[in-house]
Amino acid sequence: MKSMLLLLILLRVVSGRRTQLLKGLPATSTVEENSAAGVSVYTFNVTVSPLSSDGVAILPTIVNSNPLTEAFDIESKGDLEYRVVTTGNPVLDYETMPKSFDLQIFVEDTAGRTDLSILTVQVTDKNERPVFRGNMAFQTVTIYVLEGTPRGRIYQVDAADPENAKLKYSLLPAPVPFLVSESGAIFSTKEFDYEKDPHCYFLNITVTDPDGLNLTKTVNIDIININDERPYFTTKQRIYRIPEEQSPGTIVANITAKDPDDEDSPSRLFYSIQSSDRYFSINPSTGVLQVTGRINRDALPLQLHPNISVIVRVEDSPSGGHASEMEITIVIDDINDNPPECNPSTFRKEANENMTAGTFLLDLRNYCKDIDVDPSNNQFHFTGLSGFGSNNFALQSTVSGRLVMTEGIDLENPANLGVEVYSLTVRVQDIARPNYSNIIYIYIRIKPVNEFSPVFSNLSYEFNVPEITKVGSSIGRVNAGDKDWPPSVITYSIVAGGGTRDYTNIFWISPTEGDVKILARLDYETTQKHILTVQASDQEKTATASVTVNVLEVNDEEPVCSPNFYSFQIPVSLAVGTNINGFRIECHDRDSDPRSFRYFINEGNVNNHFTFSPSAGSNTSRLILASRFNYESGLDTNWIYRLRVYITDDNLLSARDKATHLIKTGTVTLSIRVIPNPTTVVPTTPGFTVVTQRENLYSESAWYVPFVITLGSLLLLGLLGYLGFLLVTWVRTRCPPAGKVDGAHRINAPEKKKPKKEVVVTMTKLNTVFDGEARDPVTGKMYEFNTRSGARRWKKSCEPLQPVPAAQVTSSATEDGGQGTDGADAPRKKEPSEKRKEPMAETKPAAKPWAGQSETPERDGLRLQKPKEESEDRGLASPAPQGRY
């Protein structure tokens, strides 16, 4: 709400009529810092207009201040007199707040007149009392001083003056052993004794500024007592004797001491052992020394030094007070507390079978001893040899402990069969009481001797294996053994045989089981029998056996035919029953009779135009045209036939055998292109342009060919342009423009109509591959062709080929006059690298076919005219793509 009011007042100041209403303003006034609320800062009057009967409409108000503050307000004193007072929120502080404030005062009378004026208030500095900082600002500080502490500083007083004036420190009462420095440090002037001096002091510390303003605080100082007397032992005995192996808790001695500081009261002393506490401990309150650990006189270090020195310490404080120390000696006496020990206590020895009687095996005394220190306690002997088979062994004497054999042992003897290890026990015992003893365990293993060689169960083995057996299959097993006990481990290996032209060995034998497996495919047609030499070994002795592997014939070979791929072209008018291009296939099968072949076309034989003769019973067969083509009626639509021929070797098998025997199939792929009759005559009509396109093919490695062609084309275009320019210049000089004759316009002579020329675009195909051959039905000669482009040439012709002039093509007046036809003869080609020029074809009126020419009346559109006598000289023509431009 106050903000809204100030906003309205400012709007009135801007838009209202401004008049001098504030008397005494603008002005400047001062006020002291730290002034309380309600302190008058400045008084001013308001002058109202005589027309304003009701006085002031808006009382004088501080609408703004610079800097912004709420430390001032305006109060009315009556009769249009007002004063600016402090609010106490915040309290003015010269050191931390701005030194001056500009107050904007606004007033408005009832007549609507307004006035806005500024009162500048300057804050003046006022001297303030010093203040303590730190702990002394909030509480009474207590300082603890140990007796005997050297003289010196014990505390630092921290105080400050708001005006940053230099302060002065003092303390009361004066007759105390302390003083305070100018910097506020409190020093002790003596070394205190708790028993003689007061235990507490109270000091009044006063801090004063240069104007005499001061502040006083109290500091308490307590003197702390310390223990400064050394305790002493009252026990006089220094040597004690005990036997070894005393139980924990056995009391050895009771150590006592006193503290001079506690003569009139029981001493509070603390006992401890400063030396080794491995064997003994002392009660920290009573000083009773007792056994805590095992004391073994027979072990190091007591075995060599049986006396134990213990340093006992007594202190009058658990945290490092005064202390005294005393050394006592404890002598350890030996007792017979250990039985004889053997290391190891279990022995494992080996003896070969058939060893002679009296053979030495083991000397037990070398491994046994008694660790008692006293000689009367460490004497022992050996007794009580027992265990399974102990009758085969004996001790020479109870003192020596030498173990020997009494008779030889044969493992192959039925009486000992199955016994490999003999278990014996011997007792070793103290001579002195209480006659402690231990048991020695002896395991004697009779080591077999390899006396017999391995023997195969058969002298030779024979395995019959079909040749289609999978690689990795087991084909048989050999077995061998010997008479040794325990049975020897026999390992098997192939030492000879089993190799082929491609593999060193196509057989593998399991070293432990004797299974014979094949590592490569067997082939009856290559090898019918393999003879192996297999060896059995018990790591020392060996034996061999012969293994014969008979490979059984299986029909696993596919018929292989030549050629397996062939591509050729045939004329559409080829007679039924004709051996197509004299083609025949010849097949071979390494494991089948030549009469076992059967031929059939599995794919691509649309309308069954093709068949093989004979279809079975021979290894050769010819491709025969079974039915003629019929494209005119729409029965045949395919011009290219891709035949997939299957040749199986099951011709000699019965129907029942075919279901059980393995049958193999070979494949041959044939590609046959049917071409229209090359002598077909197509009627033509003037008005068509024949364009013959020939694709230029070259090897990818001939990268320079496009570059050379492009460069030559550019040079040729430039030359043609230059020749055209010369021709135009010559025509202008020879034929001047026609003028007027006798005032009348000359009539231009009718221009002679030039014959319409046709453009033939020729592209020469390089590197043409002739991958098929066929017979010309007209001449009967064989020719080669390319199955993709249709290019042809006579087969084995050494005569140079002449370029064929472009055929004259005319078009009949039909509705399809703008479409291309397939009637023009494609010229014969020379070698792939040669280029030829074609004569330009000219359009001529349609003419009747010459004598000797063939005509196809069924086809509309274009007709091809060619003299009969040129058919053999020019070679075989083929349809080429044609179109009108």
C-alpha cells in the first residue's frame, strides 16, 4: 500500500501544479550516529494557499531517499509545523553506513497545489566505548596454569575501538603475580607451587580509549596441581625359579611399591612390564606377577638360555607420571614332557619285486629325536613292528631302528596277487618315565618289474569299410595285453601303411582304446585296399599286428559330362528330328557302367521342343528338336531356352533297387536362342531412318581408349567447323544476292527438292566373344555368334569379310509407322579390333521382291529386300534393332 501511495504522489508531482509550500526547504541538517528513535533532525513549516480552507490534503511525506533508507520519518508538531525524526530502524552508524542521505519531501494542499523539496541529512561521528572480542565478549574467561610452569605469557586479551583508536590495558588488584602489556597480553611473573601458593586468582582487566571511555572484564586463573615425586619399590627379592610348562595364571611373585606424594593416603600406583611380556604379565593395580603363556624349556630361546629377565615398572599416573623400574630374573627348570618325534612320521618307500632277503630299506633313527634338554629325558628305542605283510620285514635291533626285508616278493605269484602296498607300524618310546611314545607309519610299495611283452589278441585284423563312410568314423578296434601284474598300460600307434598320394596317413588309432578311425574320405576307384602295421607298447616292450582295410565300392561318383555348358542359336524353321547343330554330350562315371546313364531335361523345356536321343543306355546322347516352333499362333513366346539337363546313373537298376541304392546325378546347362528366319523379306515404305547401333567394348585395362576417342572427336569437330566456315565464305563470293530487273521483282525459281537422306550410326564392338555356333539353314555353313549382342561370323573362314551395305528399308502406310521393326540385316563384322564404315542407306519406294528372295507375308510393317546372289557372299545376316528418327 505504501508503494502505491508513493506512486500516486509522484504522479501528482509530475502532473499537478507545483508551488512553494515547504518553508525552510531545501536545507541541510546533521544527526549523530547511534541516535535513538524519535530524535529530531530538522523542523520545517507548510504554507497553504488562502483558497485552501481545509489546509493540507496530503501531509508532508518522504517519498524517496538517496541512498534508500527507512531511518527517518516526519512528525507533526501542530499549526502546519513538522519535523524530521529518526526511526531507530536501522540505527545510524557512522562507521558502517552512508555519511549523508537526501530525503525528498512531498506535500499537497486542498487546492491541489503540490511541492517537492529535498532535505540533506548528514550523519556525524560520535565517540563510543571499546568492546571486548572473542570469548571475553560473552563470558568470564578461566585460565588454567600448571604448577611449575615457567614465567611467561598465559593469555591474550582481544579488544577493539569502534573509531579504531589505540587502546590502553590495565588490571586490578595490583599486588598479584601477573601483569598486562600494552598489547593486552597477560604474563605470569613467577613459577607457581600448588602446595604453597593460592590455588585461584581473579583479575579485572580494563581497556580504555584516548577519550577515557573504558570497559572492564574479569579473568579467573586456576593453578593445577601436578605429581612431582617418584614412587619406589618395597620388594627386595630379585631371582625366582619355576618349572616349565606351568599353567597360565600361576603366581610367580608379588611386587609392591609406594609413592612419597601419597604418604598419608593409599598410593594409586600402576604396574607394567617393560621387557618381554611373552611368558608373564603383571596386574596393573596389585603388582602380582603371573604366568600368561606357555613356557617351553625345550624350545628356543629357552633351550639355550633358560633364564628370563623381566623389567617391572611402577608409575604414579597412567599417562606418563613419575616412574621407577626394577629387574627380576626367573629361572626355568626342565621336565620330561616330550615324547620322541619322527619327521616325517609317515614313510613311503619303494622296493622292486623279487628283491633278495636282507635288503636294507630304512634307518628310522636318522629321522627321530627327543627334544627334551636334559639328557636323562631324551633317550628312546623302537619296538612293536606290526601291520599287513610285516612277516616280510624286520627291525635289526630296537636301538638302531634299521628296517630290512626278510624275503623276496613276486607280484605275479597268486599268493601276492593284488597286493601292491604293505602298511607297517613301529612304536618309538621314551626310556625315562612317564614313557611317552609315538607311532611311525611305514608304507612300502612293491614296484612292478616289466617282465613280459604285449601280445595282440589276433595276429592280424581285417576290416571292410564302404567308401562313403564319414570322416572320423570308427572302422574297427585292435586289442593287446601282457602278463605283468598290475597290467601294463598299453598304447597303440600306426607305424606303417595307410598313406595315399594326397595324405601321409588317412587312418588314426586311439592310443588308449585301439579304435581305428579314418581321417580322409576313402575312394574305391583310387585304392581298394590299405594294409596297416599297428604297434602296441607298454613303454618298454612292443609288439606289432597287421590290419587290412578293404574299401567296398559304393556308387558315390556323379556322372561328369562334356560339355557341361553350351550356348547356341537355331533358326525358327529348323526341322523336327534334327540333331541341333550336331550337338551331343558324352558322360563318364568312375563307378558306373556306360549303359547306366539316363538323360532327361528337368527345367526350361517349354512346350517340350527338345529331347535327347538316346534317352538312356549310352554314355553319349544327341540333342534333338522334338517339335517345331509356333510363334505365329502365340503358342510359343520364348525366344531363349535355358535347359537344365539331368544325367543319372540308375538306368540298370530295377524299381525296387532305385529305392535302396545310392543314385548320383550330373547336370548340363544349355542356352538356346531361337532366331527368326534370316531370309525373311519385310516390305518397306519411304519415310524411315534406319539407325544401326554397335556397342564398342574394350578391356578395362585400356583406359586410354576413351581419352583417345574424345580427343579425336574434338579435333574432328574443330576441323569440320573450319571447313564449314570456308564453305560459307566461298558460297557468298560465288553467289551474290539477287536484285530487281526492269522495276519488277524477280521470281525465285522453285527450289529443287533434295532427296531425303538417312543417317546410319555405326558403333564397332571390340573384343567380341563368339560363345555359340549354329548352322545357316540357307547355305548349310556353320557360323559362330555372340549370345548377348547377336553378332555372327562364319566358322573357320579365312577369307576377309566385306562390309555389307545397309539394307533399303521402307515403311508401309500403316498406323504403326512411327515404331521400330526388326527387319534390317545387321552387317557382318570383321575381327573385334577392326572398324568399318557403312554406306549411307537411302530411302526408295517400295518394290516387289526380286526373284530368288523369300518373303514372309504373315508379318506387317518393314520388309527386308536382299538379292539372292549376295546371300552366300555377304555371309549370314541377322535382325538388328531399328527405329525411326
